[in-house]
Amino acid sequence: MAVSRRTRAPKPSSRPPFEEEDTFDHDDTCCKECESGESPEEMLLCDKCDIGYHLFCLRPILVSVPKGSWFCPDCAKNKKPKSFPLVQTKIVDFFRIQRSLDSIPQPSQENQRKRKRGVRLVVTKKKRKLLPFNPCEDPNRRLQQMASLATALTASGADFSNELTYRPGMAPRSANHPALEKNGMQALPKDDLDTLNLCKNMMERGECPPLMVVFDPLEGFTVEADRFIKDLTIITEYVGDVDYLRNREHDYDGDSMMTLLTAANPLQSLVICPEKRSNIARFINGINNHTPEGKKKQNLKCVRYNVDGECRVLLIANRNIGTGERLYYDYNGYEHEYPTEHFV
């Protein structure tokens, strides 16, 4: 990717004042957010309007100078990506759905009664079970949900994948072993494993989670609940290419990386890298849960499990989520490479 023609605020020029070229006084460049000209090495200039912003004043913050062109929040409002075509055949092909959305059978009343009885049993048990997501009954609405995700993936230059992927030159599948986890990793119980597999099967049939990817000028792509979601519902699995953490320690553009395995031997620790292949989890925003505001907004928990001898990461609702509510999970985790104290 080409480097932006102007990524940082230029240093004060040593050119004599009588020269006519570049009469803009860079000494006067200030951050629009904090109105300070300090830390010029952390200042970005918009490629459209030349207004400056500190990396740490942006929301969400930028951990490093972005590659390519960068536009400030005001100018980015006009940079909304082109929507993915709302054509069923295109969406079915994009997500490799097994059969037509129109032919997906709706749950019978008997199955709905069974599901409701099962939920009541879960609530009364000491160990609460995970719940499958409830897709929207309207196939046209599901098309809109999938089109929103396809738009985000296409704009981000990523292919859709709903599985962990292992690529040559990165970590092999054999490296993803739960026994290497530093403090041990809990195994996903059989009932919860069945629920996870049910969610996977629904996705393959085009019955997607009730989520909508929207574009926000400040947050970029973000995810909203498109219908009520019950506490302990499996939202999605965090997927992407698996790599060794040591290979990504200086990959400051990888702000969507997720911890997969924290090994006793740091050289064996693994991360999920969703920039090339990913699903909707990539666009669910992390939040600093060490602040009162963060705790108030967080409605998902990120949990790592041993699933059939492989480390996997699930995003699960940790409370009831209302329609239209944006999804956030705690991004602090074990990582200290990124200044998450600025996340809002």
C-alpha cells in the first residue's frame, strides 16, 4: 500500500522566511480536539482539509500512523463506503451459503415451545448454559444484515471466513494446543459445544445473527443489535489467520488482533489476525472496561475455550441487549501493547 503523501504534521521548516514556497506555518499546527500544538510527532494532518489531530485524541485512537490516505472525522463523513449490492445471489455467493434463503424452513411451533422450555431450565440451573442466537424470521431482513457485513468486509479488503485459518509462514494448526495455555484453559461443555455447532450450521444456511454493521464517522464500522438479544447468547466466534504473537509484536496496524493462546513460553503464544479473512467479530468494538463509562457500555464478554482440542475465542452476551444497542467487549485483556486507557 502506498504511503500517504502527508501522514504526520511536518517539522518546523528551516527554510528562510523570504522563500515563497510552502508559506504555511507548521509551528501553528494544533490539534483540533485538544487545541494543543504539543507532541507534533504524534500529530496527523487530514489529506483533505489539512487540519491536525493527535493520534491519542482521535476516537477510537490510532496506535500508529495509518498507511495510505487519512481523513479527519469531519471529512470522513463523506467517505461512507459504497453498499454491497442487495442481490440474493450475490450475497449467497459472497458468504458461500449452502442453499437459498427462501427455502430456509421456519421453526415449528412445537420446536419453539421446546426452545422456550429449554431457556426456562437454563435459568433455574446453577450452571447457566450458552444460548444460540435467534435469527430474524424475515429473509429480506437477513439479506440486509449480511449485505451490511459484506459492505464492511469489501471496504476493508477482507474475505469472509467463519473459521480459524492457518497460512504458510504463520502458525501451523499443531501450534494451537490448549495444553500450552499458561494458566490452563477451560473446555467447552458438551451442551455448549452443541449450541456453538448449531450457530455454525445456521450461518452456513444463511441464518445469520441479528446484527447490523453500520458506518460511524468517529468509530468507523461498528455493530448494532438488530433485535433483542438475551444474556448468554453466543454472538459470534472471533476468527481470522492464526499467527505467533512474536511475529506481530511490532505490527502496530493490527489493532484488531485478538489473543488466542497465552502460553507459559512466550514464543508459543498465538493471536488471531482478521485483516485478511474475518467475520463480523472484526467490526465489534473493544472498549476500556477499566472506566465507569466502559463498564456501563460493555455488553459482551470475550471468552477463550478448549473446543475439541483447539483454542477458540467466543463473544458472548453478558447481559440482555436491546434492539439498536451497539456491541462492545472488554479489550484490555492481557495485552499492554496498545494504550487502551484511551478507548471510550
